[in-house]
Amino acid sequence: MAFAASREHVDRVERFDGVNLPVDDHAYELGVLSHVIEHVPDPGPLLREAARVCRALVVEVPLEDNRSASRPAAARGREELGHLHRFSREDVSALAKSAGLEVRADVADPLPREIHSFWADTAGARARALVKAATRRGLFTVAPRVAERAFTLHYAALLTPRT
């Protein structure tokens, strides 16, 4: 908190306990929950509280409810990262609805080659990472919903109160 408070353009920093934000309703125009809700045991209360204090929310999660993420190695990786949930696009929409929100716009995208090759420390590992990234990008380009069922995509949704 001290680091955030020391930033030049930060007016206020509050610790969020995951249930209550000490601010008025609609105190903020936009809230961003980027790679947060997959780490929370019960994301519903968090999303409802964020919706109370923000006029709109951007929620970003990995879409991990797919075949690739069902592998034991992927499960171990999620566990190491602290992911408690494997979301699908439909899960995010249902969670939004339960918080009185709806998805106004969304975008999904496979990981870029830089992410696939980040830990690649040999020529062979880099080559495999590049092939993996290109294969996923290719499938996503021609059949995005098939790709979504096959492997993890990054997903962001703009949520606003239901009308």
C-alpha cells in the first residue's frame, strides 16, 4: 500500500478486504479486476461490491474451462498460480448476472508468442513455443469458438448494470 500511495497521481489508497469497500455507491466511473476473480474463493461478493462502487467494470480472466486446461500438468500450473476457478465465457456472464450486471462488450485472444517463449531457454524450447503460439493463433483466427474449447484464451469483459 505504501508504494501505491507514494505514486504521484494516486489520491487515495484503501485496503480492500474482499467484501466491503469504504466508499460511496458509484464513487468510481470504472473498476478493473484484471486476473483477480479466478483467485478468490467466492467471486460473487467481490463482484457485487465492485459493481456497487463502480459505474462499469472490466473483468479479465483466463478462459481455462477447456480441453488443454484439463490436463494434469495444467491443473498443477493453475494450483501453483493460485487459480481456484476455471472460467468459461458463460461462467463470467452468469457471474455478472448474479451481481446485477451484464456483459456489454468482450474480447478474447490467445497468448502472444512472447508469452509462450518467455521461459524458453534453449533453441528447441523457443522453436516449440513459437510453433505452439502460431498454431493457437491460426486456429483462433479461423475458428475462435473451437479454439476457446481447445485451449486457454485471455478474456476481458466490460460489465455494466443490467437494464
